[in-house]
Amino acid sequence: MNDNTLEKLTILAESAKYDVSCSSSGTSRKNRAGMTGSAEGWGICHSFTEDGRCVSLLKIMMTNSCIYDCAYCINRRSNDIRRATFTEKELVELTIEFYRRNYIEGLFLSSGVIRDPDYTMEKMVRIIKDLRTIHRYNGYIHMKSIPGASRELVNEAGLYADRLSVNIEIPREENLKLLAPEKDHTSVFMPMKYIHQGVLASKENHKKFRHAPRFVPAGQSTQMIIGATSESDKDILSLSSALYKRESMRRVYYSGYIPVNSYDNRLPVIDRAPLVRENRLYQADWLMRFYGFNANEIVDDSYPNLDLEIDPKLAWALRHPEVFPVDLNKADHRLILRVPGIGVKSARLIVTSRRYGRITAPILKKMGVVMKKAQYFITCGELPYLTVNELNPEAVRNLLLQNNRKKAPQNQLSMIFPE
């Protein structure tokens, strides 16, 4: 690698770090004779920064030059920062050389917008097309589709990328217009629609032709910036819920606003990213995807924002004490999933195990149930604990918060030394 390429890599990897919408690929592709690499089920290599953000090992921008002047973006047109642009050939060679040295397992490619969306998108598509067709690269590729790009370019990108994503950035259009006047939601949702239609068409083709080309087999994702504008958690989760109704949407990412342009008076004055709120949104997102919750159950007009002190599942349970206690020896799987402290795996084990005998507290502990939470919301015949109705929701909340405060140092150590 020459000095010029190294300098570009340093600049563009730094510029790409604020995009969090990368994770496991969800697709597998075996190595084949005459091809380079493979894509395993866990997808691209990634690590986590100390603040919990996912950073892939080759997460790179084609360029950090941009025609837009978005208030929240470090790469905005008016910022005086070092700029760099990779040629298509440089990025292709860099990816292949890093892969051959076992530095990476895949590529996450994004870019600022140069000249116009189609011009930028065309150059990005050429990169991943060359990787696939010229270098026979068979590893994982996640590419950011440029908002406003044409259907033809999105469809071509989908033939070579494992995953495509288009960032919504700001959930409500009026707030997007405030911070990024040159953008609108139409330019975001149209490429999303093209990707969704391509996925559906690909599935239909596979039913008829076994070897038909796959279109973004790992689906699509998007990202929203949290805390830069006035949206409530209800606004954010309602939008996420609508997006998940499309089967091609695999993940919505929530990125706590980082004040990189504090001089812009359109932005809130904060000294750090709202990471607790970000974490609660991910927990709520998990409830919608795997626990059968609807967005309006987690947040509504009475509770438009998530409780930052307790997780959203516990918050829901405390607001609905009439549902509890749940008899784990009789209740159905859907209701067991709603008990705080019981996860997807534990709920499945409970339903399976009770065919062979009664569920007891020692059995629940072996299954991994978090009894310090679950004890107030369940019954299984011999539990000596008072339930949420025998105490009251506020008393249970206070007890759990006190326990968390007492065990805070131990919990911090358990993050380093898992039990």
C-alpha cells in the first residue's frame, strides 16, 4: 500500500465511523473453485467501540466530499475537514488485498454524494460489480444506496450486494427539512421501495428457476439519528414498526446524535450522545421483532417516551399489572414471552419442559430466567415471593431499581468477566 492510499484510508475510515448500520449479514455463501472468499452466516467481521457502537473491520467511504450541507453530518459541504476520494480501482484492490491478508471478511461501502445521486451510485455499483465479476470475490458486501438514485442503479446494485441500506436519518420530514433542506423523505423511501420490490421478484424467480440470480439476500436496513430533533420515541418506533411490515427490512438502527457540529444553532446543545435512550430503543425494537409486541403497546399517547431507568418490557409489565401473575405451568407461549426476565430461549424451554413435569424455581434458574425480575410476575406453585399485585407496581419498580444500584459495580465487572 503506497502513502497516498494509506492517507485516503485514514481519512475515509474516520469519516465512516458515524454510520452504525452494519452488522451480521444473515446470508451464507460457500467458497467455490476459481473464486475468492466466502460469506458465513455471521457476516462481516466487526468489533465494538467502548461506547457500544459496531465498527466493521473494513468500513469505508468512497469519498467524504459531499454536495449536501446537512447540519448533523461531519462531512457536510461547509465543514473545513480533510477530504479524500478513492478511485474505483483503488477501493477494489484495497478490499481484495485486505481480504487475502485475512484482515477482513467483507466490505461495508458508503459515500458522500458527489455531483448528483446517480453519478455517485454508478461509481459505487462499479466497485462492487468489479469485485464480483472481475476478481470473483465471493465474500460479504453491504452497500449504502444513495437517496434519490434511479431504479436501474438500485436494481443493478442488488445483484452484487448482500445487503443494501438507505438511511432515513431524521424520522419526521419537517425536521429533516430543518436540518437538511436539500433532502426529503421521498428520495429515501423510493430506493427502499425498489429494493423491496427486487427482493419479492427475486423470491418469485427462485420458485420457478433454481439458479436465478439472488437480489440482496440479506435484505435491507436503515438508520435514524436519535436526539438531534424533537421526535418522541413513539414517533420513532411507529416508523420502525411500519418499516418492519416489509419482509425485506431486516434492521432499523438507532444512532444517538453526536454533536460534531456544535456551532450550528439548529442543533441541540448536548455534551454527549444519548446512549441510554439509544439502548432503550434497541430493546424496544427487539420486543417488536422477537417478542410479539406492537409499537403502540410499548409507547402511546400517555407514555410517548421510553423510561430511561428501566427496560421497556418491565415498564410495560408495571403498567399492566392486571395481566400478572402468569402461571408458567399453564400459560401460552405468547404470554410467557411478556414476563420480565424471561427471554425467547427461556420461554421456549418452559413450554417444552412442562410436558414432562412441573416448572419450579430451581428449573427456571437453570433455564437462565432472571428471577430477580420474574419473581414479581409469575407463579409456579411454590414461589415464596409477593407478586406485583400483592405489592404494587411502584413498589416493585423501586425494589428493582435499588437492587440495580447496589449491584452496579458487580454488573460492570461482569461485562468484562462474564459469569
